[in-house]
Amino acid sequence: MKRLAWGVALLALLGGCTSVAEIEQSPETMSVISGKKPQEYADCVVGKLQDSRKPSKIEKIHNGLMVVVPQKLSDGPAAVILIEERSSGSSIKVHEHLSNFPLRFGDVRKAADACISG
């Protein structure tokens, strides 16, 4: 339990100074295709994250939407979800801050995964 507390504290210290642009440049932690339209998928993800984080921001991009998910312990962004419209649904790419840090919170990934179908 002590290790988890230290890991969370370290994550909080490391997570404070990042931008949306920096997160977008990080490797994708998930890249999938969904049958849902961009707005439907974005609403699903935001709804699943509303109990564990501050409200996410949905912004229009050239051919879809971008969801900016806030960090749990500070005001900076934790993840960027790019949802591009396709003829039969959406192409989804999830970029997470500290994507290679094993103790990061898993709620973003779980929400993104749960919203892919039905």
C-alpha cells in the first residue's frame, strides 16, 4: 500500500506541466475503429469519466472531435482522445500523459475501451 501511495504522489508531481500538444505527440496507447459516430463516442467517454474526474472538454477538429481529459490531481490534461469521422463510424486514437508509467490511472483506457461498441 505504501508503494501505491508513493506512486500516486510521484505521478502527481510529474503530471503538472504538460500541454495538449505534448500529449498529442506521445505514442498512442490505443488506436481502434468504432461503429459509433464521433459525437456519440465522445458523449459515452465523457459520461463514463464524469464520476472520477473533473469534466472533460469536447472540441471540434477538422474531421471529428477531440476530447481533452483532465488529470485527477491537478488541472492539466491527462489524455487526449482524437475521434475522426469515417464512413461507417469513427477512428479513435487515445494519447495519455505518462503513457509508459505503469502506475497511471486506468480509468481513461477503460472508458475508451468500453465505449467502442454498443
